[in-house]
Amino acid sequence: MIVVLTGAPGAGKGTQADLLAAKEGFRKVSTGDALRKHVRMKSPIGQQAEAVMARGELVSDEILFEILREELGLDSGERILLDGYPRNVAQAKTLDSLNETHPVVVAIHLDVDAVELVNRLSGRRVCGNCGATYHVTLTPPMTAGVCDKCGGQLQQRSDDREDSVRTRLSVYESTTKPVLEYYRGKGLYQRVDGLGSTEEVFGKLKGSLSGLKFR
């Protein structure tokens, strides 16, 4: 059975998905991670995806779905947490084709307002040496601009600049938010307030899942 977890960039769904997997018995499935795995493995579907990416094109919904189906396997009794999929209504409708073995039981929207999202993402800094992540106000390093772990220089990624962040949020609004309306229409939508500490948000997510019945 599938729980869809979605939210705008910066909402914290990756962190929460990891916690749900570690503490609540879910198997987290990310199509991005699965895509990279199949490319590394050079599986038949991975080779198709690699050829598409080598041409500088986006991997099609059809290829992503085949990769997802491979990842889900045949065990219909698992608690699957889908992180970052479906990203559009077409993908959501295709996912419904697996209802017999892997039905979506809830689509949880980790909701954070745009002002907070811009602050979270534009304040992020990454060590150019070891990859450690900081935030200028939320989790600052001991010395401004210097990594606590290795002494490397902290940098702002190009896609974390404010104009890029606003573009990313606009894309999310236009493509992914209609997915929420799709699940609302099916009676599967739940909103969870994404503001608060990691532990507080995790508690809210657990509460939203507490009434669900898993096979």
C-alpha cells in the first residue's frame, strides 16, 4: 500500500520521508534515487533512461513509471512511501493502474508557505569540499562561511539563489499542486502543517497516519 508524500522544494519532505522509513516501518521509494540506481546497474530500463539523458532530454513519464514498477516489486503487503512521485496528474493516473496490488491510501501534502520556503532555500549553504549543509540563520557554522567539519568554504548553490527558488516554486505550483486536487477529488488528500521543528512535524505526520489501515 502506498502513501504519497509531497511538498514544495524546501518543505522538508526528504527528511520526513527518511524518518518515517526509519521509525514507522515504511520502505521509502524515490524515483530519482531509483533512476540513478538503474542507470548504474545498466538494467534494460536504466539503459533506456541513460540514452535519453545523454541526449540532454528529460526522462519520460513512461520510463519513470517502468522504473517505479520495478522498485515496487510484487509484495503488495509492504508499506511504501513515495517521495517525489507523482509530480503531475498524468503520473498520478498511471499510478492508479497499480491499485490492485499497490493502492494509494493517502496523499499527504507537507504544506509550508512561500515566504518560509524562500527563506529556507535561499539561506542554505553547502561546503564545496565535503558537501556538509548549513543555513545562515537556522543552522549556521561556528565561523561564517567556513565548514565546521573540514574547514572548506561554504557556497550558495545556483538553484538556491532567490530568483531561482521562486522559479522552482512556480514550477511546483503549476505542475504538482494539481496532483493534490486530483487526490482531493478521490478523498485521499491530507494536509500537514510543515512549520515547526523536525520532531514536531514528524509528530504531525504520525498523527495523520494513525487512522490508516494497512494490509
